Amino acid sequence: MQSPRHDVAIIGGGLVGASLAIALDRIGRDVALVEAAPAGALPAVFDERNLSFAEATLHGLRALGVLQKLRAPTGAIRRIHVSRSGDFGRVVLDATEHGRDRFGEVVVARDFGDALEARLAECTRVTRYRPMRFEGATLEGDVRHLQLRAADGAMTTIAARLLVGADGTRSGVRDALRIAADAHDFAQTLFVARVRAERTPDGTAWERFGPHGPTALLPRGDGFFGVVHGVPSDEADAVAALDERAWLARVQSAFGWRVGRFLASGPRSAYPIVQTVAQALVAERAALVGNAAQTLHPIGAQGFNLGLRDALTLAELIEAADDPGDAGLLAEHARRRAEDRERTLQFSGGLARLTASDDPLVRPLRALGVAAVDRLPALRAQLVGGALGYRGVVPRLCRGTA
């Protein structure tokens, strides 16, 4: 019996994989979407995390018809306020000063998962293989043959002209392609929760740095804040064990009183932070996108925004090609993604290291950097461009011109 054959097989049905499947269906490509989660269940990534969508991301998701499927209210990011405990100065970016109403919006991951699921249900060219796991792939001529394992252990083989790994930080596709990855353990764990404060969100996204990690407060659309609190990894178990009162007191101490007293918190989730960067984005008839290509420190909320630009760049190139796995197409994809990827990695990783350092010799340098952002329009414009999601070669759908 001949294996089912598709134009593109995507391994991973999370944020980036599902978005790519929708983008390819939109341009008429036959897509296999291989998902570990069974029908009726969202992948684990669609939890209570708060996702910060840059303007470019909002353009892309609107063009895909996903943004319109959101049911819960989103929180507009109209200002970005950055400071560090113990340092002088701050950086405040206001969207109105740059001719915009907002830099982006805050969306709860669970709500985004529901919107993607609703949009996928409308796709007519996406075959969903679930629950199944990727076991390996072989290359024969212009086709990749993929081995998939079902929940009951049964094996299935499908074929595709292009294999895309969108299967996260510990990517099985990346391993199967023998693409090495560089890892940097920040020795931090981030705790994520929903909190209520005396003051309601006013459109300001707060990023407060300290020697042990960042504490960010994002304006949700439901009147709560999304809090992200970084702690040294060796303290993670102790922080997880804190009762609600002690947890709020810890966050209050790290963040300060800019929104008044923290009054209540929802459940906490914890995520160890390890930056993982694939040494190549493409192989023969294969590509990596999203966290499989690069997993960033979440500082500055760059991860999904970068991953969506991966996906939409690849879809844009495939739209203009007869063969989605053509070597020239994949080389061009890697070329287009290079600057955006490198600059975003430098920003997120560099900022995490710089702000975490408690070396007294570093403090004056940080203060000079803050002053430079305020005084040098070109540097400020670069920071704003990154916040909006415009770095390097921006895919067409993210420019809002489609």
C-alpha cells in the first residue's frame, strides 16, 4: 500500500507549527500536521502563559484569519517601561510617540490555542495525524518518508517533499537531521501566573530586572496582569512551595509598587530557561522553525514573534515555488532568516546577561546604555523596531500589506 503523500509535513502542532499549517493551506498546499496531542485536547504549550504579540505578529495572524477567532479580550501594549533595581535611569517607550496606538497585544496562550484550533477546523488541505509522534525520516529522491508512531504503538509512514520541524526545544526532527544545537543554561526558572493588583492595567508593559532575573508585568485584557518572575534555578522548588501570600510578597519585593499592592494570584507554572540554537536552519528537503530552530530567553517576549516570522517566511517562499523542498528555496529561507534571527538572539540573550550581572563595574555601563536610548534617536528607533517585530527581511504578511 502506498504511503499518503503531501507537499509539506509539519511535525508539531503548537503555536508555530499550527500557524504554518494554516499559512500553507491558505496558499493551496497539501499539508500533513503531525501532533502529539489527541483530537479535542490542546498541546501543553497552550496554558496560562501570557503571549506578547508584536505589531508584525498581529498583522500576520490577522492575514491568516486567526486573530479574528480570539474570543477572550486582549490587552493592548501602549507603553513599555524598563528599569533595573539598584540602577539609575529607565527606558520608557510610548507608542503614540511613534505614530501608533499600540506596540502589540497580550494574549493568553490557552485562548490563542482555541483560536488556532478553530481556524484549523476550516482548513481543507490539512491532514492531521494525531495523536502521533515522529520516529524518524529517510530521504529517497525528492521525497522524505516519515515514520510516525500512534498512541497504541502502531506505525504509520507518510511521504512529503518537505519536512518541517516545529517540535520544540528538544526537537526530534533536529536530532534526526543530525543538526547540532548550542545550549546556554541561564540557571534561571521563570514562574508565570495571573495576578490582581490595586491598580488595573493601563496599557503599560513593565520589565523590572534584578540580579537573579527579570520580573515582568503584562497588561491582560481581563483586568488582571500577567506576571513573569525569574528566580535562580536552585531556588525554584522553594518558590513553587510558597503559599499565595508569600508568593505575592516575593513578587512585590522584586517589582515594587508601580501598580499598588498585589492582591491575589492564580496558579503558578514554572519553566527552566535554557537558550538552544540550532547550528543550521535547513537540511536536504527539511527545515526547522520556531523553538526547534531557536529557543530564546523569554526576556522581551521575542520567542513566538520570531518563530512566526520563520513560518511566514517559509510559506511565502513556498507560495512562489513548484517544489516546496527545492534546495535553492531552502537556502533562500536560511538567508532571509539570518539577520532577524541573529539580531533577536543578540538582543534577548545579551539583555538577559547584562541585566543579571551585579558586578559594580557593569552598573555604569548599563546607566550609559539607558541614557543613550533616551538621547540617540537612531538607537531608540532600533529598539522600537524590535518591539514592533521588524528586524531583517520581514515576511509580507507581517508587514500588513497582504
